[in-house]
Amino acid sequence: VSATIASFVGNLLANPFDVIKSRLQNMQGQMYGGMADCAKQTIAKEGILALWTGFTPAFIKLTPYVVISFSLLEYMSVVFTGKTGI
């Protein structure tokens, strides 16, 4: 459960930066003056929720990774230190 929450929060915070990065990489000519300008134009044209476009696929992709990583971390901690807990 904690891994799923961590994945959700991570996506919630990182997705706007990923959307802006993708728009800057795919722009034709000089549409944006930088990250702040891209964010400002995106919000003005499409609304604030446009910064979370693609949230669901990113969440579905990241959740198994985080669950497996946390599980392996816990297991390896027990194997190498004999102690539980992160």
C-alpha cells in the first residue's frame, strides 16, 4: 500500500515537469521561451489540468516498479543485515 501511495505522490509531483519537458522537446521553431513560458502558455490555453496529461499511464507504469523495488529493498535488508524495516 505504501509503495502505491509513493508512486501516486511521485507522479503527482513529477508529471507537470514531464509534460513541459515533452512539449519543449516536440516544439516546432521557437514556440516557448523556456520551461516557465511553456507552463504559462499551457495553463493559459488548456487549463491547469493539462499539466497532468498522461498521469494514468505514467502511474500504471511506475507502480509495479516501486512495489518491486520496496519489496526487494526489504528482502535484501533482512538478508544482509538480519533486521527488518527500512
